[in-house]
Amino acid sequence: MGLLTGKTALITGGSRGIGEALVKAMAAEGADVAFTYHSSEESAMRVVKEASVGGQKIKAYKSDAADYAQAEQLIKDVTSEFDSLDILINNAGITKDNLMLRMGEDQWDQVIEVNLKSVFNLTKHAMRPMLKQRSGSIINMSSVVGVFGNAGQANYAASKAGIIGFSKSIAKEVGSRGIRCNAVAPGFIETDMTHALTEEQQKAYVNSIPLKRLGSGKDIADACIFLGSDMSTYVTGQVLSVCGGLNT
Ligand code: NAP
């Protein structure tokens, strides 16, 4: 369709799951795409190959989103390789679930660093080229769990709620410079992250979803295409729940 023709998107965690769907959907809409992975090199190379079919430039970078210096280097590399940086999707994320009484300090720290500090790291360094261009769309992957909490996920919910406050603040800070910042809050999406749930748990979740199904990566990618494209030039500081009505 070409909603993103002429734009460059940078997506963290594009080697699997929602990130993989984002890379492919954005490329199919005409964007050049840079994406990162942490350890799944083989899968990242497969995504490059599969997303490159339309002639767009697709490149994978090994980069730890939780590492400030690596994020700085990544933005340097991407802006020297690609013509512009129009869309940043902070998608990389992990879970380390445990009840509070059993949650170790390392489980707290890792989730906050990968899920929340990464959003600061990438946004901080993407800001300069976007300010220069006087345009940009930053999309941060939150979760419905960041809105209504979840037992056994205090670390994850805190990281995802933090992303919402961060996104609204950035929207207010740089809106006058043509940069938009929104959060997407997926519900239960079929990826490696939710495959950890038992069949019983999945059934219980599906029962509580008004649309009676788990979401797909494409469901999230469609929302991100809207937020990354010129279809949403008057939308900033918002949390778009893509959850089959779960958050209702
Ligand atoms: P996933 O299938 O587990 O994939 C996670 C992706 O993040 C992988 O590409 C992984 O790279 C990358 N990653 C992990 N740690 C990283 C790091 N330190 N630096 C760079 N990349 C890193 O997860 P998903 O389900 O697609 O979730 C994607 C995002 O959506 C996450 O932020 C998640 O919290 C959010 N979300 C998911 C759901 C859901 O139901 N699935 C619901 C709400 C929100 P490697 O492959 O190299 O490890």
C-alpha cells in the first residue's frame, strides 16, 4: 500500500515475535527498516531475507538495548547508513515473572533495564536526528499489564507503566518540534513470550477477551503502521490498547 514509503524505521527486538511482524509489515508498507536483536542472530538474518522482498533496505544490528553506549553507537550507525530516522519503535522486552515475596533483585533490575531503561537509551539518542529533521514518530511498546497490573509481574508491570509516563512526557517535551511519541499497549499476543503460558492459562485469558482470541503480531504492526505514518499526524501522547477489548 505504501503508507510508509520514503520513511526509515528503527525497531528494537526485531528478530522474533511482535518485532519480526513489525519489520515485515513496515517494509511491506514501503519503509526502509533497521532492526536490532540481542542473541538470535540466525533468526535475525532470516527476518532480513524474508522482509527484503519488496526492494526496501533492511538491515539487522546486534545491539543490547539496555546498554546506553551501545544505543548511542546504534543510532550513529543507523543514521550514517540510512537517509533519515523517521520512526523509532522501542519494542525489545523481556519477562522475569515471580511473586513479590520470591522476586530477586536481579529479576527486578533486568526487567527494568531491558524494558524501561532501553526506551530512555534509544529515545535519548534518536532525539538529535529527529530534532534536526523537525519530524519523527516514537512508538513505545507498553502492555495492558502496565495499565491494570498483574499478580506475579510487578517488575514487568512497573516497567510498562513507566513507559506510559515516559511517552506522555516526551510528547509534551518535543511536540512543538514536530516529534510525536505514543505508547502501544498490546493484550495477549501469540509469541514466545506468551507460549510460556499453560494451555489452561491461555484458555482462561481467551475467555476474558471480548473478541475471544489471542492477538497476532500483525494486529500490533497495523497499529504501529498507523502511528508511524502520516495518517496519525495529530496523535501524540496517547496509549493505544490493542487487546481485543481486554482493557475495557
Ligand atoms: P519475544 O517474542 O520474547 O521477542 C523479544 C524480542 O526482544 C526479541 O527480538 C529479542 O531479541 C529482543 N530483545 C530481548 N532483550 C533484548 C535486549 N536487551 N536488547 C535488544 N533486543 C532484545 O517478545 P514479544 O512477545 O514479541 O514482545 C515484544 C514487546 O511487546 C515486548 O516489549 C513485550 O513486553 C511487549 N508485549 C508483548 C505482549 C505479548 O503478549 N506477547 C503483550 C504486551 C506487550 P533476541 O531474539 O535476540 O533475544
